[in-house]
Amino acid sequence: MSNWLFPDRDEPTGPGDDAVDPTDPEVDPAETDLDPDSVDVDPLDAEAVDPGTSVLVAGPPMTGKRRVLFDLVGGSESRTGAFVTTKKPARKMATWFAATRPDPDEWRLSFVDCTGSAGRERRTRTREIEDLRVVSSPGDLTGVGIELTGILREWHHDAVADPRVGLHSLSTLLMYTDVKRVYQFLHVVTTRVASVDGVGVFTLDVSPGGSTHDALKQLFDALVEVRPGDDGSEFRVRGGDFGPRSWTEF
């Protein structure tokens, strides 16, 4: 099953467990209490993303990239999705995603948790997950690929319409391994998502003049750029017709 990714399962080469901070300031504690009708990124038309499209959501930290991710994954026609979590535990991501949906109980969700905390996190006020798959570290890209491929095969077997995959965040993967290997990983993953007529959404922290963004963005069909605005955040879409092409507040 692993021959389509990396034949050798490498050990993580990046930082230790402390690199995945469970108190990441990008997370707004109030986010779990948001009104589902108020969190969609307007005027982002998530349902208009074409099947087979891979989207990169890139911008500085604390600018709402996860909100865009949730909205794009939330546009699935069949309410079917999977999240690969590298920064925050899967159950927290599930709780936050559910808070953005008017119909959370109608969703078929799978999670691949790479944070190393899936087995020990506190479950108080977090959402249970029916399909939770655990990978020991964000540096184990082969393990991530194997688990995600299993999910995609189930979707293909069930002929799921418009399934969507979200990965939060590529920045953590880059802390554990080099750009070349992440590029290879993304090339295979985006191809596999397209093979089931799915949509893939991937977030990346970028800084002005950063070269990582340029190295990876050629793998994606569309780019959502996010930046700080005068009264919040702004975004624009390149390479797709599901959002504004000029900077727009959200």
C-alpha cells in the first residue's frame, strides 16, 4: 500500500514534541461558540470549487486561514470530509469544524491525527470522532499517506460525491522535514485526491519574501491568499472562480 508514497519510512528529523504547541495562539478559544451562520467566509463560494481541485490557503499566522479551510471543506456536496491535523488534536479540530456547520451531525468525517497527543488529550468539551487514525509524528509522511489513502479508497468504494480533504498545516510538516520531501508528498496526495474527484485544501504560514510558498504553490490549482486588513483579515483567490480576485475583507 505504501509503494505510491515513500518506500522507506524515515524517522522524524525535526523538533521534538514541544514543537507542537497545544496552546497555539492561532486558536481563538471563543471559536467553539461561534454562530454557524456567521462564520462562512463571504463571498467565498465553497460549493463552486471544481472536483479535482487542490487549493493552497497561504498567509501570515493569525489571519484566518483555518476559517477558510473549514469553509472550503464545508462546501462538500455529500458532507464528506477528512482532516489531516498536524498542529491541533483531532478532537479539537472536530469541535471547531462542527461549530461552523449548521448540520454537524450529518457529516461523515475522518481524521488523521499527527500531533502525538491523540491518545492523551482531554476529551472534555470536545467532539467524539467515529473514524480517527493516528500517526506518531508530523514527520512520518509515509504514515500520513497510508492512512489518508485508506480513507480515499473507502470513498472510492462508496462512490462518494465531492469528498474534501483539509490539511492543517503544511508549516508543521516543514518543521520536521525538508521542502523537497514535502513537495513529493503533496504531489502524490493531490493526485490521489483528484483521482476520487475530491477537493484538497492545505494551509501554509508564509512571511513576506518567503521562498517556501513559491516552491510549493506550483502543485496547486488555486491559491487563496490571506493577509491582515484594517478591520480584520482580507483574502483573494487566484486560479479559481470560487472567490474574489481582488482583496476582500471577511
